[in-house]
Amino acid sequence: MLLYEHLADDFSSLIANGQIRPGERLPSVRHLAQQRNLSVSTVLQALRTLESKGLIEARPQSGFYVRGRGMRLVQGSSHDEVKPAVEVGLSGNLMKVLHQNESAGMAPFGSAIPAPQLLLAPKLNTLYSRIARTQPKLLAKSSHGHVNEDKLVRALMRRYLEWGTHLHSDEIIITNSCTEAMMLCLRAVTREGDTVAVESPTYYLMLQLLEAMGLKALEIPTHPSTGISVAALELATRNNAVAACLLIPNGSNPLGCVASDDNKRAIAKLLAQRNIPLIEDDLYGDICHSKQSNTSANNSANGHPRPIYSFDESGNTMLCSSFSKTVSPGLRLGFVAGGKRAADVLFQKTVNSGNTNAITQNVLAELIESRGFDLHLRSLRRKLSDQIARTRDAVERHFPTETRITDPQGGFVLWIELPEGINTMNTHALAVKEKIAFVPGALFSPSGNYSNFLRLACGHPWSPQLDDAVKRLGAIVGKQ
């Protein structure tokens, strides 16, 4: 046997007998080379051999990890059928679930918020203190006509330009969150009773917005790997049946899919031709982490796939985002690039909440322009990718074999399909007694689809306690 074959054989044996478990990281290439007195090229050849056999996988900027047993993937819809629009009425059940998930001592698989230690609260504290001290006039600043701090607008424009997206300063409106940004856009382009097209499944907070505003939801089939069906969207938007679209093409929640550039371009063209406003949620753009999400030639090293907005030359797309998943959820600061409807969105912002805190805007501007911010994002993506893989491995080990699971390209949630006949609202009631949080699948559909699905958030560093919680949740599922 050649040297690399000996090394590959050694690791094959360690994996086979369970000494290195699925989800565990192998030693670094440099460490293995020094430990085994081998060249780096020999070690890499051994690792590629293991990878070709499906025993390990390479994770971007993180290293090599042992693969799980390969639980089947969630399957997308096999057809492009579009069912009639429905009124949204899920807030009662949703608020109950969210309240229970936030009870003390719950295993944190419910809320899609990274653990505090992964974010930048200490850095924010320092910046708030310095800026409040050196620029005290910001505390008294208020305006109904000028809601933006120019420093933050310039910082946002520079960041988006890095991945091929040109924002115009006169269309940017700073908001109190991504949620407020989407709400303002909806208010600008819809009236009560209108129909809004959404992905299916889609983020429950979007559905809450539609419910609160008296809007109907039209579910468009969405594939866990490729995103929303362009064919179904084309069918749904004929004959003026849809007043607006509300989509998450980068790191869709809960599927974690990233639409291809070709599909993004097609969506932009279709909706512009039909003059149907697109409200695009790009909240997870900075934490897309798979190879598929980084194929665009215009992507920068920070791994942010281009939004649909960047393919739309008509101004029809309104791009919404915030920094709650990458900096701090307590920051409460987002923005919208409103395209040709920026003036209408600004009017809604003015009459609904006025300007956003000036100190916070300056704090964020300094933070995202600092030399360490991209390093933080790279580190955050690595950590979230590792947490996804470890949670996924635990589900594979502890859930029934019939279970299906997603392989997300962005964000940090897993969408899990359980055997038919299981109602995850009932599963949640049992899990709460075991102090385990998650979100039942029916809350991601206005028509109550996905009753045998659930979403697990992977925002916290892996631990034996989390592994035990997944094991106990798997036992609950197995008994149903």
C-alpha cells in the first residue's frame, strides 16, 4: 500500500469502529502531516480518498468532518400546482408555541437566533459608549423628513457593491428591523384583501404580517434545494391575481435553500414585466455557506450570494435586510432599498415610526466598516455550519429511520419531515414537558400544510446537553 492509502485505511477503521463519530472534525492537514511524518500532499490525497468513499466531507474554511449515515433528504413538490389563495389565521397557535419555547430551561431549538457568544454585543457596547460620548448631539437628533444617517447609507452601499449589487443612496430607508422593512413595503404596495405570493413553506413571521394587514397568502411550491418554482410563480401571477410577492431567495427559512442566479434573473424579469412588486428578504444573505450558494462569479469572498434585486434593472424589487442574525438581535436596525417605490416606502416609514435611532445607525456603520467584521462573518459561518452538521448528525442517530431532513445552503435551521400520521403540534406539546423547543411545521403554511414537519434551529454551540435533547425528542417522535 502507498503511504496515503495507509493513512486512509487507518481513518476508515477508526470511523468504522466508532472511535471517530459522525459530525466530528478530523485533525488539520498540517497536524496530520507533522504527526505521521508525511507530506501535506500525501495527507490531502488520503483525505480525498476518504471523501470519494463518502466517509468524510470538506466544509468551507473549516476542515474535514466525518459524514453521517446519510438520512434521506426532504423531497420537493413533484408538480407546479398552485392552490387558491387563503386568509391567514395562525397567530393564536403561533404565539402559544413561541411563548412556550421561551420558557426557562428549554433546549434552544425554537428561535432562529444565534447564541449571544457568537455575536458582537461586547463590541457594540464599546462603540455605543464612545459614540454617545463623542457625538452627544445624536441623542437629540430627530427628523420626519430625513430618517437615514449618511454614514450608514454609504457603508451599506459599499458592502453590497462587493458582491455585484449596486444600491442607490436615494432609495435606501433605514428601518427598525427587517420585519419593519417588509411591513412598510407591504403597506406601500397592497390594500386589505389583496393577495400576496409566498414560498411554501415560508417564515411564519411573514405570514403574521399578512394576517395583521388583512392580506391573503398564495403558496408557491418551493424545493429544498433549488428554491421557489419559477413555473408555478409564472402561473400564479397571470391575470392580475397577485398584488405582490414576498420571497426569501437566499437562505430561505425554513428550507435553507439558495435560488440559482438563473432563477433569480427569471423571477426579476417575470415580475417586472407584469409590474408585480417583489419584496425580497435578504436577511440570511451573509450566512450562506454551501458551495452551491457561492457559485456566482460576482460573489465576494464573504460568501454572500447575489439577491434578486441585483438582476432587476426596472426598480421593481424592494430589498429588505437587517443585522439581527450577524451582529445582535437587540440592535433593532434594518433597511430597505425601495427601488422605484422608495418614496412610497419612505412615506410609510415617516407616518408609522419616524426616524431610526441615530446613535445606533452610527454604531452599525462603524462596525460593518471595521477590518474585523468580515473576519467575524467568516467565523460565524464556520460555526453555524458546524452546528448544523452536528444537529443533523444527532437527528440521523436518534430519529426514526423514515425521517427526512434538509441539507441547508444558508441560514441555520433544519426542516425535518416525520412519518405521515404524526402531527407535530401534538409532538410539541409533549416536547415542552421535556423542556425541548422547536416550531411545528403547520405554522409555516397559511393553509396548515406540513403537519408532520418541524423546524429545528441550530444557533447554539453543540454540547452533550443538546445531543441529549435531540435524543429525547427522537424518542417522543418514535412513540407517536
